[in-house]
Amino acid sequence: MANLLELSDQEIIDIANPLWEDLIRTSNNKDYGGFTKNFSKKMLMGADEVTLGKQWANSPILAKLAPDYSALGCLKRDDYVTVLFKQVSESVPGEYLGRLVLGMQDEDIKIYGCTIF
């Protein structure tokens, strides 16, 4: 894989979209294994099943994400790329900002962060 930081924004978004779609689907299904399958080792250390379960239970947004989203752009910094998404929920009105942080782990692109604001 080429250096992630050397890819164009569109190439990065093309990589990020299926990862984001998987996060939406597995978050809605509260599927810990599926949700974390593309996480970096570092990210996995802070994303245990109990913590994610509490987030899913306490947030009306996280388990009802709409499949409709749009990538807003990329921010490249240090060894990571942050992809920003416009995201909506099926249960809470309004638009939310999704953030997906990608980086390289060995030769693979992995998720180093993902949040909804």
C-alpha cells in the first residue's frame, strides 16, 4: 500500500467510505467484533466490549445511525488522515459530524479513531 498521506483526498475517501459503512452497520447491530475488526492495535486497547456496550446503551444516536452519510473532506497530519463525514441518525433529528482517523499499521490501513459529535 502506498503511503496513506501521499494519496489524494478522493483516494482516501474511497478507502474510508466502506470502513465508515461497516462502522454504521455494526454500531446499529451492536456487533463488537464487527465494529472493531479494522481497529489498530492501539485503538483496540481503549475499545473494550464493556465500554462500547455502555456507549451503545446510553446513546440514542449510536445504535440508530442512518445509512445516509457524506464525506466532507480529509485532514492530513503527522502519520494520520482524518476523514470527516456528515452523518444523520434515524432516532435523533439533526446532522452530526463523524470523524474517522486512519493510519498505517505495518502494511495495512487501520482505524485509529472514530467518533460522532
